[in-house]
Amino acid sequence: MCAKLLKNSRPKRILVVSMTNIGDVVLTCPVIDILRRDFPEAQMDVVTGPKAVSLFSDNPNFRIKVYDKKASLKNKFAWFLDLYKEHYDGVVDLRRTMLALLLSPRFATPAVFYNDRKELHKKDAHLYRLRQVYDFEAVSQQKYAVLTTSEDERFFEGALLPTLQNKDFVVIAPGAADSAKRWNAEGFAQVADHLSATTKVVLVGDAKDVQIVGEIQERMKGASISLAGKINLRQLAFVLSKCSWAITHDSGVMHLASYFNVPVVALWGPTSLERYAPWNKKSVVVRRNEKCVRCNDPKSKHLHNCMSFIQVKDVLDAVAKVRT
């Protein structure tokens, strides 16, 4: 239906249809990086949900077209008309919606019936989808840059770096949207105490994570820095880009760290490792789901309790592997 996008195509406007949840959106950022790199003169717009707006807010690399699935039919139609009036030359639809058909661009990824390569890591599946319309050259993870700006760097150097005294610090992110993916505060406190003897420990999270971060600090004997609820997503992304390594759950923070090629100790629950594992090859996954009834029997009515089987020693052993 549509022509292939070539480097000499000179598109004036490109639309990337991304995801809604923060982690899923980060997994689409390598696609945005490649398009931004190869078509720097094109106006680039990104469709995402309300949750990820702060990740992209005031970013000069592109404009955000927020899609709210809870909006009224009238508002959704007005949103579509706004897109239609842009007359996009290219549409890279990573959600596999009908937008590419409705907007009639010169270049577009295949429509909704396209096969989603389920055997691939989700990041690679998005890149594979981009190849359906554009035969790009691979980009090194060290060159991923679309999420950070000079403003974020000024924040880091002015507000945070003096507190850290040096750039050798570890980030611990104890939050996760799904309770089945969360480990306990006592375990995090013991691990953080162990680490605080040799390195700076920075605890991060959004406003919902302030309570658990507070519990961890109360249980700790050593020193730590809490940024929970104090910085936005863009600032968090920059902090992660500067840390030595991180300890996270299967979460948006894990994917943000992976985006910057930061090694991660990932405490893993029921999610597919094949599709969502940390990107950095030095990362270590801690998973103890062999006793989880639900993991072993997907039809079981029991809730996932994989995380309860993870021990402090398991995490410290993984930390030793990442630090070598």
C-alpha cells in the first residue's frame, strides 16, 4: 500500500505511535532514536498515553500527541482530526492500530493484521516493525539520547552531583505498578545497608513509592539518599544514565536503565523474560518462581507469589556478579 522510507525520502512530518505504560514506551524509544538520527529535519510527533507525558514533556526532539482512551468519543474524534491535519509523510505504528490506514501517509508500517514477532524481545520486535518500512542501520545503545536534554544535565550537575560527591553510585528502585512484581522493604533495606558501606545508595520512585522508600530508610543502619517523589521522569532518566548500576523490579525504571545500557539486578516475578528482560548483557535476573503455584499452573486461581521466595542472599550474589 505504501512506499518504503529511504534516507533520501526527505519526509517533512513523521508520526510514531508509541505505547501507554512507561516501561512499554521506553521499549519504543530506540525506534524514535533511529528516526530522529536519520531524519533530523523532519517534524516528529509521538502518540502516547497520559502516564508517559512527563517522560517526554518539553523535549525539543519531538511533539507529544496524547491519546486518552478514557476521553469522550467527541474528544477522540477531535484528537484524530488534529493528526489528520498534520498530513504526515510517514507513520510508524508500534501499537498496530488503524491510524496508518486512516491517515494515508506516503510511508507506513503494515496495518493491524501484521504478525507481532512474539519470539523476540519487545524492543527488538519494535525495531523489526520499523524495518518493515525503513531499512535502517543499527544504533549503538551508548548513543541512545532522545530521552535526555541539556536541561536535565544542568539539574543533575547542579542539584544532585554535589550531594553524591562523585559519580559512583547505585540506584535502587523498590516500586512497581503490579504488586505481584514487588519485593519486601526489609529485603531492600538489608541489601542497601550492605551496599552503603562501599558506595552511595540512591533510592528512587514516584509519589506512590515515597512510603516504601521511607520504610526502607527507617530499617537501614547506613546512609542513603531518597529522590522518591522529588524528581520527574525525565530527571529520573538522567539520574539512571549516570549511575554505575541499578537494582529494580520488572518495571519502567528497569527499562529506563536498560535504555542507557546500565547493568541491572532485576528482581523478577511472573512476566516473560524472553520479551521483557533487561537489555544490558551484564545484567543479572533474580527469579525464584519454581514454587509459585500460578507460574507452574497458569489456570490456577492462586495469585502470583514469586517475589516472596527471593532471599537477600540471592540479591547479594547477583550484585557480586554485576560488580565484577
